[in-house]
Amino acid sequence: MSNRFHRVAAMAIAATLFVSPSLAAGQTIPSVPPTQGSVCPDNNPLAVLACAREQAKTFKAARTKDGKPDLSGYWGGTQIPHENLEAHPRAPDDNGGPSFGVGPADGSVPRQAWAEAQRALNRAKYIDQNAQCFQSGVPRHLYMGQYQFLQTSTRLVQLSEETNAFRNIVLDGRPHVGKDIVLWQGDSRGRWEGETLVVETRNQNGRAWLDQQGRFVTDAAVITERFTMFEQNSLLWEITINDPLVYTRPFSMASALRRNTRAGFEIWEESCYEGEANSDHLRNLGYRTYPGISSKEAQALKDAFERAAATRSSK
């Protein structure tokens, strides 16, 4: 049995001791800066979700040659969830911000007890994959900077300034690849529902964190995104994450992507390579590359954690 499974007992103890980060009395949560000139300027998740949904009822986007809403162009959004999906105060290396979550209503990420213990272990022992120039995975890919969307009748390709990262969203109706083929960015399939592009991503490799706090998904996760233009230069981006091995229920997040209309703008690649040597100082401190968690491993860790908890409660 691998060393990872021997850590289950330690994880169980950690879960009883670990307290999720919470706000101390008097701490304030910074708001997301507004977008001036927008019909929905407030970029805080709940506010932009409500406003954008209402505006989208009557807005008609420019069309492509095949009659679909044209999402092509340069886009960018908030990078707050890259640091922490949940509400958090400003820190020396973090601007702070509200929860990215919109369901559950309190903005929390509803992880299971074993998964919270694993998250704490991730944060304490492993290097965030972005620090080593690995891909961000879905949905983190789209809260990491600036993007270019290239759209045809059969593809939406999302190019990123980050580490050669791109997503290829297939729109031609073909099925997902086989479940044994796992990828950093997963396998994305899109379909149009009226004015909204609905994208389902499966087959991620389970090695990408959702944020720098170590929140994670397994290769069994299904990520559903909805892209809806609510004005010519603004997209509502809604995300639902469903991984029943890790979370107590599916949970949802929302954000606005804003079009960059600056003349001559282009994406400049932040170039590096997988296994980036600049993270050697972290390895020298004892941190290691995050190995990821498969659904099979997650089930074993969950079962062992619950057995350990049951043993403790019976004493």
C-alpha cells in the first residue's frame, strides 16, 4: 500500500484539528472593482449574476456566419478566485475578495470532511501546479489573466497568456472521448441553448487545484459552464462543479468576462516550461509536486478516513 494511504490516519487527526479559514472580528472583504460604462458594472458575483441574467433576456449578440452568438475577441476577468474561491480578507500577497460562489447561497465550497483534510494537506505539502507551469484545468483556466476566443461553427478555442495554455471546446456534437483518456484541460463539449453556450468538461486528470488553497477535483468531476453575452462587451460566465466523491453537493460560481477593446491589443505569452526550475526553492523547503487524486484513490481515502473517524467516535 502506498505512502499516500498511510497518511489517512494523519488526515483524520488533521480534520479534527483544522479549522477552515474564517474572518476575524472587524475584518472586511474587499469588493471586486466595477466596470465603468457597463449596464452591469458591479463585478461582485451575486450582483453581476442577477443583473446579467436580467439583461440577457433582451440582449441579442452579434452573430457568426452560421447564426450563433459571436463570442470571438479578447476577454479578461477577475483573478480573485485564483487565490481563494471563498471570501477572504486582503493579505500581503493577496488582494482579498468576496466568495466566487453563488450556490450554496452563503458562498461556501461544500467539501466533504475527508476532502477538507486533504485540502489542508495539499496546502501544507504540495506546490500549486501553476507555480510549476502546469496547466490550470477547468474552470481555473479562465481566472488566470487575458484570453483570446477563436470561434468557428465546430470549435471555440480559448487561448491564454498563461504557459501555452489553451482549451479546445468541440461544438460539432461528437461524444466525449473514452473515460480512460485524462487531460490537464479535460475534454470539453459545447452546445448552444438559444443565446447561451453550454460547455460540459469531463476527463480532467485530477492534478489541477481549483485555487491556491488546495481545493481539488478528481478525474470523475463534471464541470458545466454557461457563457451568455448580456451586452456587446460583456459575458456572464456561470460554472457548476459536480464531483460527489469530494463535495457534498454540486456547487456553482459566477463571474463576468469583459471584452478588451483596446486598439492593437494582443496576448503576450508568459512563457515557461513544465516542472519550472523556479520552484526549486519550494522543493528545498520540503514541498513536492502535487500528484493528483484519481477517483479510485479518492474513494479509498474517503473510506479510510470515515473508518478512522468511526473508530475514534467509538472510543
